[in-house]
Amino acid sequence: MKKDTEEIKPKARANIHTTLLKWFKHQERGSVLDVPAGYGHLSFKLCEMGYEVTPGEIEPEKYSVPEMKFIYADLNREIDAPDNSFDYICCIDGLEHMTDPYQAVKEFSRILKPGGCGVFSIPNYTNIERRFKFLLRGYFVKPVTYRLFLNEGEKLYNFHNSPLTITILEFMLKINNLDIIEKRIQLISATESPKLW
């Protein structure tokens, strides 16, 4: 790939990418769907590590690595890929943006090869700071105004629509025949403590 990796910044928190890349360093190489791919930082890094990476994104204009094969992915509806397509699926800070995260997990189950592995990251909405904010203000994430919604081009997926907890995520995975094999908690700061699977 010709593009300088320094030009492609992570859309999600960089520490999550670092943790994920350390995990992938020790895995058997194979096909990976990176969705939502954002600007392409993680896709690029995984490709450099020797994985066959397919980025998926609902906003193709955001993606910054034109050399890579790209697929359209609307996680609320469908991923443009056949059944049993990928050895790995990476969904980093994506499920909380969905209006129907159940459909997204159903699609992941459909396109993951038997024996494949999905890696998911979500913000920790149950940490103490967020609980206090909810107690005092009545919400986990900053409320979205109609004006902000219009300013963002009426794209709901740019907002946190589904504040998921680990128990809800575990349930969504289980009803789609996906078993949790490992949980990791990475504390980034008091306000940003995602869970990585």
C-alpha cells in the first residue's frame, strides 16, 4: 500500500486500535471484515500485518484507503457479503451507533465462517461516572438535538443510539449462536472505559 499510515487517523479511540492490533498479532492470518471501517486506519494496519482485509462502511466518502476492496455495510439492515465470508469480524465502537444492533449481530453471525471470531468494542455505559451522570441528569450519553441531527445530514448512525451493556451484548451474541470466548476491559479514562471482546 502506498498511503502513509500517519495520514490515516483512527475514528475510534486510538488505544482501542492498539489493544486490538496486539491481539491480532498473535492470531492466525485470515480474512477480516472491519466494520464500520471509518477512515480505514485499522483496515490498513491489519493489512500490513498480513490479513486479507475487507473494509465495510455506510459512508464510503469517509474511507481514505482507495487501494483496498471496499463493501457497503448498513449494520441496521445488511452487510453486502455472502454467508460464511470471513474468519474475523472487527466491530469497534459501532454497535452503540445502531438503531437496531440486534440486526447487526445477526448479520455478523451470518457472514462469519464456522469457527471464526468476532471482536467487538463498546463504551462502558455502566461505569461509576456514567451512573452518576444518569442519576443527576437522566441520560447516559449527551442528548441529541434536532438541530444537531439536521447539521449531521440526518444520519442517525453518527450518534449513540443504543447504549449497550455487557449483559445485553452477551444476549445478542447468544441468540445468534455466537459464544463469548474472552472478555477484556481496557480502562482509558474515567469517562471512556470500553469493553473489548
